[in-house]
Amino acid sequence: VVEDHRQTGRPPLVRIRPGGQVGQSLPVKVLLIHGLSGSKSAMKQMAGELARWGCDCYLVDLPGHGDSRENFSLEATASAIDQVVLELLSVSNDADHSSTPLVVIGHSFGARVALGAAERHPRIAAVIALSPAAEAFAPKQIPLLIVTGEFDFPFVRRGAAFLYEQVTGARSPRLD
């Protein structure tokens, strides 16, 4: 089920949630963040698959991208993501008023944004960084999955190795 969550003064947000009977349920909220020059539509297929598994997914357009009316800047991006993360963390389950864990998935620049959000919001349960844009990252106790592909540019793989080394303190194993 796709729902448009547009509100004036807030980043454009789309929710994709499970519809009907879900055989296997993963009780998490997932925020998907696109890469530079992308939009939320780039993450729609992944969100659809996650929703099939019972995840409640949210896709956002970063400032200067897609349906966002705000100009791009790093500060505007951080502010927009902070707004969305705080909103998603504040929504509780109806039954027991507990908050569903929030996992943030980011692609490329979106992975950099996701890592920054995790540093600022310790209640984020985990980050999945897809072909991450490298940035200095202060390690903390948060599950982090770094994913790169065979066809990623070499600088992307080097950036992922850099991130891995920062988080673990170990050299990244060669996989090729």
C-alpha cells in the first residue's frame, strides 16, 4: 500500500507499507534515502520488496531532488533527514505504545546522510550503507552493514573499505 505523506514545510515523504496478509513479518520501520541526483523513486522497488516482508517503509526526497522544493545544501539535507527521523521515531505502536525500531538504508550520498543521522540520533537501530560515499565516521555501537557491488567504481569500493576500517579498526578483506 502506497501513501503520500506530503505536508507543507516538511520533506516529501512516501510510505510503502504491507497490504493484506503478510506471511513473514519484520516489525521495523525502514527509511530509504536516495543518492545524489536521485529521488525517492530510485528506492521504490527496494521498499516494495521490504514491504512484502512486513516492513513499514518510508522514502524521502532530499532537498534539491525529486519533489523537494528546498534548495540542496548539506545543512538543508541534514535538517530534512533529522525532521523525518524524529517524526518516525516519535510514532508509537498502537498496542503497547512502544516505538518500532528504525533502520535507515542509504545509497551512495544517501548512505553518508544515513550515517550522519545515526550519529545524531542514537535511537536509530541500524544502518545499511549501499555503495557508500566515504566520509569520516565516528564509530558507535550501532549495527552497520556496508554493501558494495562488483560493478561499483573503484573509488566507491575504496570508500567502503575506508568506512569499514574506521568502524572496525581492521583492514577490509579483499573480496576480488
